[in-house]
Amino acid sequence: MIFKGIILGSLICLQSAVSIGRGTGALASASGTCALTGATYQWPVYNAANTCGTGVACTNGAGINTLASIATANNATQATTASQPIYTTGQVNGLPAMVFNGTSDVLTLATGIGLNQPTITWYSVVKPTSAATNQVIVGGSVTGSFEWAISSTKHQEIVEDNVVVIGTGTATISSTAYTTLVAQYTLSTGAWQLYTCSGGTCTSDGSGTTTLPGGMFTNDTNTFGYTTSADGYSTASIAEIGYFNTITLSNIAGYSSCKYAI
């Protein structure tokens, strides 16, 4: 077995360079694990609890029918084989990702998530394709649902109730490498703040303010890789998605650097 170290300050993560297709979602390190503190929901593709068929372990090229949450139980599922994103190994730092086909693939959460918490944070490790299309990370199956996506020009964007809150993030998102993205919302002000994270640091990537439409609370976010708006189905590759009520940017940046070497 060959091991390699990823150094982030004093944090050293040791992970296998081979046979790393599944695992538990958290990697061992010299000081514990590459872990996110206070995750409300966390959906890594690197997780032995994920399945590609009823009770069937995921292997390269198989369709994911259950993406399990390793924090609070709230699995994302897809029973229709033709609509399952593909489990693909060796995508980012030796870890797998799920690849959406842009025409039918979608995972649906058991419990939809509203935007009626004092603060929320979405996190994802994602790589869009080079196609000039909007590529949805999280969205909803009801008209007017919240949408977090990578735009056709490869920038982060936020859409609520069919209104673009942030149309163009500052950074251009790579279509050849995975990027760690963060979207944070504050209920009291209606403010959204976007970030990109690398090397243990998160950098501002644009902001915007919603007028707090009622639909953003009732039209819950409940889909990965799809939304009911014109953006529709995604062609992105996603290694992990997380949702938090309370999280620090330094925790996300350190976790991403430790686990994914981003």
C-alpha cells in the first residue's frame, strides 16, 4: 500500500493512493480526520454507504441510486437507472465523483431544504464541463425553487423564485479541474455571499441580496444536478455537496485542502 501526505499547516492527511473507490467519507489524518464540524447534511461520493443498485456497492461506471448523507439522515436517491449520475473513480485526489449527463440525471432528497434558517451554507467540490450551458449543483423540483449553479460562462450564480440574485461570480470556474465552491445566506438581510476555496483559504466570489420572496421558503431545495427552471439538467461532475446551519469558512477550506488537495 502506498500512502501520500497532504500538508495543511500542521494537519497531515494520509490517504491510500490505490483502491480508494468507496471509503467512509472522512479520511484519516495525523491529528484525527479531514472533517467538517457541524455539518447538517453532507453527501460525499466517497462513502461506503452509497449504493449503485439496491444494496449494491458502487463501482466505476455504475449509476448511483442512493447518495447517503453522513451527518443527519437525508439521502438523495434515484430509482430510474437511466436518470442516475455515473459513479466515476479517480476524479479528484484519487477520489470518485458523480457525473451528470445533462439530459435526465437527477438525485432527489428525501426531505427538501428551505431557506428559512438564520444562516445557511452550501458547499460543493465540482467540475463543470466546457459546454456553454448553465450547470446546476443544487436546485428544486418545484417552480421557483432556489438554484445554485455554474453559469454558461463558468461563473457561480444564485437564482431564487426565478429571479437572478447573483448572475456572475468573480472567479472563472475551471472545466479541467475540481473547484471548491461555497454559497452563504443570511436570512435577516437576505444577503448571499459566494466564495471559492483553495490552499486552506476561501476568497469572496461575489454577493447579492434577495427581496425574500415567500416562494423561497415553501419551494424547497430538493434536487442535485437539476432544477425546474430553464437551466434544467446539469453536465457537471460533483465529488461532494454539504449543507450547514453553522460552519466556518476556514473549516471548509481546511477540509477541502486536506481531503481533495484543493
